[in-house]
Amino acid sequence: MALPFPTLPRHVWWILSLCAGICGWLLFDGNPTTKTRLAQYGWPCQVQATGSTATVFRCLAVNGTMYAMKRYRKRRMGVSEAAYVDSIKNEVRLAATIPSHPQILEILDFFAEDDRWYMVMPYVSTTLFDHTIGDQARALSADEVDCIFYQLVNGVAFLHQQRVVHLDLKLNNILITQDGEVKIIDFGQAQFVGRSAVAPSLTDPLGTPPNVPWEAYHGQGYDPFAADAWAVGIIYCQSMLPTVPWNLGETLQNSNPQFSLFASTPTPNGSQSTTAMDRDQVQATVEMILRHLPLPSRPLIGQLLDSDPANRVTAVERAFSDAWFQSLQERCPRSQSWARGVGGGG
């Protein structure tokens, strides 16, 4: 059969192909793949959310699939290029070490283009914040909160089993799919904690102030696993009440004294100011909050919010032996169509 174009010797095709490759390399500044990467995901995209370190976009790819694209902010003044790139890649490296789990949102792609770094993930339209204390939120039923909490504990317990601490668990970092499935996101502050005879300890308070444990503000080392447990307990309270029980991170200079419950100020002699909340006061406040929660949940939430971090370290693991928590496995339905009512489709 005659071809619609003249045949050329093989070496001529090879030369033409090589020329096309070189021309493409020149046109794309030496990297022919990265210049088309954004276009594959339908760039430019609509802004979904903006944070301190990145902006998340909703992208409709050329294949019709919706994606979430996280674009990291540009390097700040005073931060070296190496440190900037390493901080971004650390998040991806750590997330890549975590085995697949239903409650952990997977990373689909990661690349740089035009001096910016991008991370691509499956698109989920709403966060737990949208369903609880957001502007368009409606109060969740106790069953809905319990189902979310059950999945959250499963996800965090899995991370801890992998020796990964999240350190920024909060309403905005918990996505809710159309079917009511929980997806934990944002491992920017997460750390891998190796097994050691010495108890793990952090010195700087990491995370978002309302969900950081009180001991992180007293200038001494604190256990990261206990910090995650505290955040899980606070998230349950925020979802069930729904409100923020307290803002732990504000300083004593704040005009609203209830926002400085856990902050402490050193006195001239080096001791801590008595205006800071001590452990007994923390426990009393926790017990006051527990009285507003459903009775069956109080023992477990009380363990997660125990003022003694040593008692809190294994609270997430111990949840699986709690009778109320065990009942959630049967009570939590596979499908939660209520999630479709907030923030549009996911």
C-alpha cells in the first residue's frame, strides 16, 4: 500500500528527530517536561485555599479529572536556596515513606516549574473546618462527629505505628470526601521519630496554637506523640461543641485573657509567672469541657486531654480498647451523604 508521504532513509529520520529534540530543549530552557507539567493539570487553576506556606488550587486536567495542586510560596529573604528546597522536599520525602492508608491523602505528583514547587493530590472540596466552625457550616450530628473521629483516630494511630508524628492536626488539615471519608493532609511539620531508649522530645511548639498542648509553652521538652493525642482530643471537642475551647498560643499580652491560658512568662528570677495555667488548672478546665460532651465519649476524650503528657503518650493506641470507641466501628456507616451539603461537590 502506498504511503501518503515519501519514505526517507533511516539516518535522515534520525537526524530530523535529533534536531526536533534539540529545538524543543532550547524552547523549554533545557527541560522539555516541566514546562508542560502545569498545562497537563489545566493551569491556570482556581484558588481553593491560602496558607502561610502555600496556596492550594483546584485544577481540572485535560483528561477531565479534578486535582488539588499545592503551590509553595517563594523563598523568603534570608533563607538560602538549599534550605528552602530541602524544607519542601522533606515534606514529600516523609509522606512518600508512609504506606497507603484510607485516611491519608496520597501525593500524585511533585515538580518544579518557573522557580516554583508544586504538589499534586486528589481533589477533595471540603475540610472539617467547613463542616464545623466555618462560615457556611451547619452543626454536625453526634453520629457524624463520632464517625469522623473514629476515622481520624485510625489514621493517626497508623501514622504513630509508622513512627511518624503529624504535629499540625487541626480542622483545616482534615478533608472530608463526598462519602464522609476522612483524609489527613499537610505533613509540612511532620517528623519521623526513630525508636530509641530515650523518650522523644521537642522544644519548640509546633502546630497551630489552639491545638498545641499546654506543656509545649513552658519552655521544656515535650513528647510529640502526646502532642498529637492532645490535638485529636481538641478536634473532637471543636467538632462536637462546635467551638474552639481555648486558644493556647496567644501570649499574655493579648487583650483577651482567656487566650493566654497556657502561655507563661518568665519572672526576673527565672521562675514562671503564676498567671500561667498550671497542670491542675489545665485538668480542671478539661473536666469542665468534658461535661459538655456526650457521656460515653468522656473517658476516652479525657485520656486524650489528660494534663499529664506521660498518661497521654499512648492514649491514641489505647483508644482501640475503649468500649465506646469500639462501638463506633459498627455505628459508622460506610457512606455519609451528608458531606455533599457543604462546600459543593468533592
